[in-house]
Amino acid sequence: MTRILAFAGKKQSGKNSCCSFLHGYQMRSYNVIDGFDLSADGHLVIDTVSVDENGEKKTTKGALDVTRTDLEFGMWAAESMWPLWDGHLSQDSSRHLD
């Protein structure tokens, strides 16, 4: 069964922040990521692992923009995220619910 969750509201009411939280929550619950936070402006921040110049792994935080459309992100998301959770964000102000 497909379930759709929609948010409506005025600008700056937290719609994008809510979607960012849900993306992080779902990815963590499916073990795609270890943890997540939201930045002060509501963007999704996840734990990332990088290797420094000495070859040692270092865990830091990095922003994850789930609305990216580039090929690298699309390939990762098609394998890791979209089969489990596919969120769409529409900011079209011409759509109104009466």
C-alpha cells in the first residue's frame, strides 16, 4: 500500500524542516545512515566518514541535500534511499487546495 504524507502551510512554517527530519529518520531506521541532525535552518545533517592525509578515518557532519538532481547523487539514492523512501518536495505556489 502506498502512503502519501503532504504538508501545507505558509512560508517559514517548517514544511522543509519536517521533510528533512523524515528523510533522516527513515534513512536511520533502515540503517542507511548512522545518525542525523537538523541544522539551524532546517537542513538534514548526517554523519560522514572521510579519510585524512594520514590515512585515518575521521567522522564529521555534512549536509545532505535530498533534492539534488546530479548523476552521482541519483546513482547513490537509486541504490540506497529510493527503494526504501522517496520523498518529493514541491514548492509550486500555483497549487492551491480549496
